[in-house]
Amino acid sequence: MGASSPLHIAVLAGGFSGEADVSRRSAAMVMAHMDRERFHPYLVHIDRDGWWTQETDDSPRMAIDRQTLGFESANGDKVVADLAFVMVHGTPGEDGLLQAHLDLCGIPHTTASARVMATTFHKGWTTSLLRDAGLPVARSVECLSSDTWDDSRVKEVVAELGLPCFVKPNESGSSIGISRVAEANELWPAVEEARTTGTSTVLVEALLTGREFTCGVIPDGNGGLQALPVTEIVSHNAFFDYAAKYDGQSHEITPAELNEEDKAMLQRTAVQVYQTLHLEGMARVDMMMVEGEAAHTIEINTVPGFSAQSIIPQQAAAVGIDKTSLISRIIDDAWARR
């Protein structure tokens, strides 16, 4: 790595979204499995009360210096972060706000740039970029923050996209605020509901019918990329919503039961999406295999979950990469990019 002593790694957790609890579980997993011979990790909480850390669960909170992600320990030692391991899902960890701060302060981190994170957090922008690159995505219509759709406009959208369709906040992670609309008179109320998440615009997407899969992409340890084994998502709900992801209302099959050609196609698509969007570190691409067509990308996860229930650790384990090795690989990649 080129460092003469272990690096101090600030593991960032929390955030301001509905995913803060999931973020803390992901960060706890990173803390538990980081290689202590190579790294000195400490947990940095980011919440409405400020940025803080603790030396033990029972010790007082210590304020974090946001310019250095540093703190002064109880015995007077000053700790400064060499690198930030971002485990904040939603805002500010996936929308570019945290990355803009880290980039400005010169602190290397495990995610893509602020510009890339802001772009990929916006579902409409991401869909447009992938569509322009020739990668299949669902047909969609955006509802701007100033728009009010009357019955005529609703009929136009339904005619263009069909029913059922999905209404999604453009800037909300982890399926929060998403509605499945089965009747035309449900469409505008669903748009208004999506707006309550704080998003500026709303995306309405056509229904894709098929099997749902997800594929993680990680650094390969040699300057390249590795597509992990594909997982099939079988949701017990109408779609892979927050409850399906985090409350056990789905099950995952890793590796997915597919022929080699389809596995390779899904892995290749995941890497193409990763490269098209200029992602960094680990990311996960959710896709739908529509019969007779190429895989359609349905969601990008730029700070994917890393808890005991999360998919990327499952996928890595399926090819013999344990959590400690995966964490080290992500840190090494970020350090090399600094």
C-alpha cells in the first residue's frame, strides 16, 4: 500500500435518511471485519446532532473535526483520518454531499466523486445516461416539481407507459417512497406521496415483467474490476421494496440458478453500467431479465449494504472472498486512487 504504518480509517455511518439504521448495521460489519494489522478503524456517526465518535460503547461522545475527520482521545492522543470508508446510505452518503466535503478536505474515500454520486442518486438522470449509452432501461416519464397533472395528462402517461406502472422519488434510496400503480386514478396520488420524501422530481416507469437479479461489482485487486456472482431476488411483496430488502420479506438465491450465458450477460451488463456511470469502489446493479430481451437496469446502489443480511458479502463469499479481504480490497483501491 505504500504506507509505513497502519492507516487510520474513519468508517462513516448514519446519515439523514430512512436508511440510517441500515447504515449503522453496515458500518458495524465493516468495523468487525477490518484487518487490524493493516488498519486502525474508528466509527464516525453522522446525524442531526452532529459528527461524533466514541472510544467504547459506554464512553462519552467525542466531537469529530469535520475538516480532518479527526478527534482527540481521552488520553490526549490526536487521531486524524487517512481515509474514509463511506457506509452512509441515502443522504448525505449517496447523493454526493458527503463526497463533496471529503473531496474539498482532501480526504480519500471509498466511493465515486461528488459529481458521479449526485448524478447516480437521481433516478431520472441515471436512466437517461444509461438509455443514451444504449443500455436497456424501462420506459419512463418525469414529473417536475412544478407540474400538476390533470386527468388529460394522466391519461397520456398511462397510454405511454401502460398499467401497472411504478412511481418513484427521483432522489430517494432503497425503494423508499415507491408505489405500484394499478389504476389511472391512483397515479397522481402516488406522485404526491413520492414528493413527501423530499424529492424535487418524480419518475414514473413502465412495468418490466421478468426475473429480478442483482450483481455486485468490486475492484479486482489489480487495478481492474470483478463482477461477483449473480443473485436472484424473489420478493414476497409486489416488488423489491424496503420491507423486502431489510425486513425479511424476500429471499435471495446466490448464485442464481441460470445458464452460463445468462450469468455472463448479467455480469457483463453490471460492469457496463458501472463503467458508463464512472462508479468507484463497490457498487451493485439491480436488473430485470425480460424474456426475449437484454437485461434492463432498474436500480444502482453506489453505497450497497454490508450488514449480515446484505447481498454483496453473500456474493463475495460465493467466490471465496471473505469480508476482511473484501474490505481490504476496497480500501486499497481507494488509497491507490487518492
